[in-house]
Amino acid sequence: MADKAYLAWPFFDTRHAELEAALDTWAAERVRDVHGADVDADCRHLVRMLGAGGWLRHAIAPEDAAIDTRALCLIRETLARHNGLADFAFAMQGLGSGAISLFGTAAQRERYLPRVARGDAIAAFALSEPGAGSDVAAMRCAARPDGGDYVLDGDKTWISNGGIADFYVVFARTGEAPGARGISAFVVDADTHDFSIAERIDVIAPHPLARLRFDGCRVPAAQRIGEPGQGFKVAMATLDVFRTSVAAAALGFARRAFDEALAHALARPMFGQHLADFQLTQAKLAQMATAIDASALLTYRAAWQRDRGVKVTKEAAMAKMTATESAQQVIDAAVQMFGGLGVTSGHPAERLYREIRALRIYEGATEVQQLIIARELLRAAAEGA
């Protein structure tokens, strides 16, 4: 039984605890055994189930209101604890449509967001390129105006939901200014002429991933999100919403690993006693539990502050860095505690070991989070001088 004491922390309202309890029950019945035998089909199935269950509406900003960041994080933590692919399916509906939620026109919101919330349309966020991951300013994919359209040329890669998405939010260089200031955002429907899936990409924790190609792809100007040249602002604002939720997903993985390890330690006979009776085991469990609570405090501090309207660039980066790095250590300790079972294909600890690794990279690698934290600290010190 997972420890739910953190739900009594002052970061949360009663509605948050009720949301977590309802989702925990739902997920235990509906998604725990979906493990990606056919990853495309399973993701489509999960999106439909999450939409039908009403959970996807929490990933989309209501009209004239902000996303409830604490609810978003609790949903991701709970889903990740039950099933990593379910967390992925939920998160990408939010990230993929986030730019439309935040900056879309009324027509764009009406066309895409209700379908995303129902699970009728799958969304994707297309920012990274073969030579531009952390360095967004190095983007080469270009969009040139032509009459009432834009014509897109270039590649995007490492795009989650690539190959199964119904639409993609694509960032391309439009040249209003050098570097990051000359990028714009567009919604590109999957059936748009001269847009294609150039390559499907397999990774250690399977989920739909692809390289996209735009070869003279014509997109109506009405599909641009926000003002020309404001794409970097659109991308960063979208990532700011969801970065804290990455920390929450890492928390979910870590909690599941800890629960599995604790149960195993109590049950595993060894040298006339149980694994849990050894001080080395007890020390490791103490370290795991402390790392989880420290990560949770940072994660839900950032979520709480954001829901109060506070800028959380530094706090979200701290949460993302700490939670993902700590979860990697917790899960590695769980694998070690299980011994040979922990590296057996399909075992919960083995699946978690593969699932956690990408979280230390995507939506800003740990090293990028360190730079963000340092930049914010130096900026605050300079302004206070």
C-alpha cells in the first residue's frame, strides 16, 4: 500500500486528495497491466481511456483560466506509479496541445482542444532537431511566408507520439530576428501534404517516437500559434507548465520502486531471517524514502507556487533535476535489492529502470536544469546588488 501521507501537506486542497484517490482506484483497475506489447495501439487505447475517464481535461487549460499544476502533477505521479505508458499518454496530450491552450486563437482552441480532452485526437510537440536539442537557437527547420500560407522545410526528431499523432505543434525558423527570437509555432495536421514520418525511433522504454520531415509543406497562416517570431516564447511557456510534472512522473516511478523493494525486503528469507532485518538493507530503504520525500517537497512547492501565480523557473528546474536524479538512484537501489529478479525482462524494477532514464534528458537535461538554476540565482543576486 503506497504511503499517501504527503496528501495532507499544506500544498494541497481537499479536492486534490479526492482527485488522487479517484484516479488511483481507476488506474489500478484500468491501466496497470497495459505494457506496450503493441506500443502504438496501446498508446491510442490509453488516450481513449484517459479521455473517456475525464482525466485528460486536467491537462488542458480551461478558457480564461490556468492549468491546475498540482492536479496535473498528482495525475502524472499516480499514473506513473501504476503504468509508465499511461503517464506518457496523458503527459503528451497536455504538452502536445499546451501551446494551443496558452496562445491559440479561439478557432484553434475550438478545433483541437475538445478533441484532445475527449481522447479523440492525439497531440505532439515538435521542437527538437538533429542538431538542435537543448540549443533551440540552432534550429534549422524553416517556414517562409507565401501568400496566405507558410511553407515548411526541414526535419524534427525525438518527437514523442511521432507516427500516431493527429496533429503536431511545430516550431520553425521564420527569420524575424537572429537566434531564438526568429522562430514561430504552427499546428500541422498529420494528413498535411508534403509532411511525412521519415523514421520511427526505438528506445529502451518503448513509446511512439519519430523523426518528422517537411518538404515544401504548405500550412495556412491561420495555423500559426501566437505572433510571428514568438515561437521561442510559446515553447518555453509550454515547457514551464509541464516541467514540474516531469518531476512528478519521476516521483511516481520512485514510489513504485520503493513499494516493490520494501515488500520484497520484508518477504525475502535470507540467512535465517529476512532481507529487511539487515542493517545494510535498512540504511538503503532510509536513503530511498528520504530522497523521495525531498523530491516531493521540491515538486509540490513548485506546483503550489505556480498555482499562486508565482514565477517558478528556478523552482521547477530544481524539482525536475532533483526528482529525476533521485528516482534514478531509488530505482537502481530497488534493482539491486531484487538481485537477479531485478534485471529480468518484464519485472517491475526492470521496467522502471528503463522508464526513468529518459526523464533525466527530456524537457531539459539535468545539466540544462543546473544552468537554469544558476542563471536565476545570479540574476537575482545582480538585481539585488
